Amino acid sequence: MKAVTRTTEELDHRDRTINRLRETTGLRGKIDAMCCYCIYDPHQKGAWREQVANCDDKVCPLFEVRTKSARRKT
């Protein structure tokens, strides 16, 4: 498996996104921050919301309450 090296800029962006979400009031921000922490990879296609919406880890306790796409896929 090829090791992926992340630049400081990518890590800073990811950390800033997680911290911004975590600092919002209510549970929604905390859930989004945890999902972002778990699955978001700047090297992959899509923003953190898209990656979280496409998560298929049905064992995760946050699976049912994660951020989902507003559009329905047909």
C-alpha cells in the first residue's frame, strides 16, 4: 500500500474544518466534527460533506445521524 504524505497546508485545512465544526453550538456540529475527523481526506474526491454523506460504515453509531446529501440519488 502506498503511503500518502499530506502537506502542512492540507492538514491545517482539515484541522481548521474539524475545529470550526466542533466549536459550533448543539450536537450537529459535534457529530459533523466527528464524522469529518473519521472520514475526511483532502486527497479524495469531494468536500468533507460529500465524503461523509457517502460513508457506508453501517456499524458506526453515528451512521444514521451523519450529514446526508439533500439530493436523492436515483
